[in-house]
Amino acid sequence: MARRVSLPAADDLFRRTAPAAEPAPAAEPEEEAAAAPEPSRPRRPSGRVRHDEKMTVYVTSDELLDLEHARLVLRRSHGLAVDRGRLVREAIAMALADFEAHGDDSALVRRLTEE
């Protein structure tokens, strides 16, 4: 006689592990042209915490080697043992903070308009 195995249901596999956050209040209607957001707090990367969101970014072989080289230099020269994800989150925080502070004069806008 064959034995039936009980498998978990989809609700068990995809259940929330943390309480749901309060819904954000309804936003005011925005003007026609969206300006750079006002800096309300210093932008900091999330660091070493559990991340709930995932984003896939494709890079060239050279970009990946440069990123890995930077990670190794940070470890060797500065004693900072960081992974590539943390390095990327730090770079994103720096770019967005510069964009919020300088808008059209930011390095991000300058580099993106060079293409």
C-alpha cells in the first residue's frame, strides 16, 4: 500500500513572518512636474539587516570584477569585510543622497546625461 505524504499548502509556504505594517496615509495629489524629493533625513544604507525586497541587476564582467576588486581592497586596506550587496547598497545610498542634495547638479544626473 502506497503511503501519502502530506505537503504544506501554499498559504503555509508564503505566510508573513512579521506583522504587517500600518498602511501609509493617502498621499496628497502631486503637481504636474515631480521635482527631486526634499531631503527629510540623511540617507543611510540598510547595512546588515534582513532584506525583504529583491532586485536583480545585470552587470558586465568588467563591472563585476571592479566591484569584487573594490571589495577586496576595502578588506585588505581598511579592514572592512563587506559583501557585494552591502557595497552596492552603500553606493546607491551615496548616489541618492547626492541627487537629493544637488538635484540637476548631482553626479547621477551628470553621468546619466553623458550617454
